[in-house]
Amino acid sequence: MAAQPLRIDIVSDVVCPWCVIGYRQLARALEATGMAHEIHWHPFELNPDMAAEGQNMREHIMEKYGSTPEQSEESRIRMADLGAEFGFEFRWSEDMRMHNTFDVHQLLHWAESQGRMHDLKQALFAAHFTHRRNLSDQTVLAEIAAEIGLDRTEALAVLNEQRFAAEVRAAETQWLRQGIRGVPAMIFDKRHLVTGAQGVENYTRILEQLAEMRG
């Protein structure tokens, strides 16, 4: 009997650059190994206390991590190079903003019921980092949902009503209780936690080891 597809749970936020880089690296490793898999995305807010209007991204990073403008610039260049290697474009600018993503995660929760969470997640990564769209704006979020074929009116209603606020809060709390403090956090087979963007070679090695363990 064929083995069940490998379950991969990914706890992440769409304003986390290492989350999209890590996912792209993992995707390439999955392609290289040909391992059958299923990916499940889960919510994490990098900045749960961020005001609705957000904050200038460079100012935010320097405040949060104590980095200098030079370190910030070096980091952006490195991330842009890594993104390009995996077909993702980071288009940094001085006016980029960090956003509160609680509404984003509610929209993703709703998209899961339509079987489109993965597609929406990828669209939101691009909306934030490539197209610099305002993810704090419910109208913008509904437009992004519509662009991948979801119902714009329903998406807006979900956000206006805060329909899935309790579910998202509960999911976030669950992962925090399990000790997840940074993202991306990837859990393979519900047992093996890997954090950060590990690179294609490391992900490939992890997948090969899991394949051996699963027989």
C-alpha cells in the first residue's frame, strides 16, 4: 500500500520575507525528491499589536531588531537575491509599510473553506512584497481574493463582520502554546519541527530522512 502523503504544517505570516523564501526552498526540495505531500498553512502574527495604519517597514525593523540602516539594506539585498533565485520578486522601497495581519489571516481561514488557502497565501505574499499593496485595507484584501477567483463581496463581508476572528485567535494561541515564537515554523508528519528558511539542500536532506523513516 502506498504511503500517505507527507503532512507539512507551516505556521507563518504573509509579511514575513523568510516565510516566502523558506516555502520556495521547500517547494523546490519537494519537487526534487518527488515526495507526495500536503501543505497546511496556519496563522501567526509577527506584529499583533501593530496599529491599523501600520508603520514604515525600515523604521519598524530597526526598532524591533536594533539593526542599523546599513544592516537593513544588506538584509534587503540578500533577501532580494534569494527571492530571485526561487522566482519571487522583492521590490523594496523606502515607503514600504509593515501591516497588522489579523484580517489577512481571517481571509485565509475563509479561503480554506473554498479550497483556495494556498493560492491566496501566495497571492498575498506577492501583494505585500512585490506590489506593495496595503494589507491593512479590507477593500484591498477583497480585491486580492477576487483576483484569484474568490467572491469579492463575500470576502469583504467576512472581513467587515470579523466572521472568523475567534477561530483565528484560537489557532494563533494554540501555536504559541506549542512554543512557536518565530516563523516560518514547519512541522513534518506532526512530529518534526524545523524553523527558519533552511535552504534547498537542508530541506532535501530532511525529506530524504523522513522518507527513510516512513519506510
